[in-house]
Amino acid sequence: MNSLVKATLISTVLFTASSVQANENPITAEISNLISNAISVSIKEVKQNTLESVAKTLKLESDKQGKKEAKKDKEENNG
């Protein structure tokens, strides 16, 4: 199970726990909610970083492929 899935599960459990505890102890519920929010922010950052990494990789591969095709076209035109 990857870290993003684990973090999502943990966040869901903490959110559920804070909702249940709100009726019993508002301070504990608030702490759980703060932790849940922090995890949610971390998940968003991981998603954003992953998307940026994928975009960079795709661009590099596209550039590499473009250079190969340009080189091939040049060789065909010269040969």
C-alpha cells in the first residue's frame, strides 16, 4: 500500500474519530481535527509534487523523442 493511500486512510480514521468524540470531549475532538487537517494538507502536497514530477518526466521524454525524430529526419534528408 503506497504512502498516499495510507495517509488518506489515517486522515479518514482521524476525521471519523474527531466526529465521534465531539459529543464527548470537544478539546480532544479539536486536536484530532487539527491532526486530520494537517494530514489532508500533506496529502495535497504529495499529490501536487507527484503531478509536477510526472509533468517534468513527460516533458523530458517528449523532448527526447522530438530530438530523436529531428535527428532521424535530418539523416533521411541528408542520406
